[in-house]
Amino acid sequence: MSTSTSTTTYTRTHTATHMSDAIMSSIADILASLGIDSTRLYNEWDQDAAAIAAWITEGSLASVSVECHRPSGAVDPIFKFPISYTAGGFGDRKFTVDNASILKYVAKLKTVPTDTTFKLFCAFNGPRTPQPGWSPGISASTANLRSRSIGTLATAPDATAAARVYMS
């Protein structure tokens, strides 16, 4: 008689890779739905995904935002992906992604003018490790924009990413 056992272990690195992929894919979907040129996003994909994953791994990333900069100078809409961490994790929590909610929501938005561009911003919980291609910047204010929760974007044993939109 033979016996076999199997153990599966998920680390913060697995969580970080999963969350980074979910966020980057959602940003690509948003830009495509709004008709914003995403060439720069794809050119810098590996670098940006690695930076986001590194910051999630160390627990320093609070949120990722994509700002839509209109030719008029207005910044509208802004999509934010806040990250929440679970100390010790939830061993039974599955890796999930729900891009469909974002796509349904974006489909309802007004189109943005031709030549609208985008900028990515990250906010942090505290000190973080510098990453290639990223430098300090000033994100646009959301003070005069309406805010709406789109829901949970992704879950993993150690973290959850939500999605929120700010618009006029």
C-alpha cells in the first residue's frame, strides 16, 4: 500500500503577482474601453507590474490610480485600486479576479475626448523600496469629483484589491 500527501503553500509573492496582474489588466481594459492610447502602458508593463508586485510583497502599497488627463487640462475620470492587507492571511481564501464589474461600469461612462492621456500613481502606507521607472509625483485632487465604489477587483490569501471611480 502506498500513501501520498500534497501540501500547497501560497506566499505573499503569489498574492503580489496575482494582485499586480489584476490591477494592470484592469487598467488596460479601462484605457481600451475609454479609447485612450495604451501604447505606453504596454511598453512599460513589465516594469510597472514588477514595481506594483514588489510593493505589495513588502506591504507598502496603499493604492494604484489611473488618471485620465483631458486635453482641456481636466483630470476625469480617476480610477483607484486600494489594497488592504490581512496579517497572517486567510489560508482558505481563493485567488479571484472580477474584471467584469469594471468593464460593465466603464461601458456606462461618457467617452473621453480624443487625445486624452493617462498617468499612473501609487500611494503608500509608509516607507517603500524604490523601483525602476517610478519617481515621486503629485496626483490630481478628487475633492470636486463624485466617488463610486465599483466593488472588489481581486482577492488572495494575504490581500484584497477594490475598485473605485471618481468622476464629474
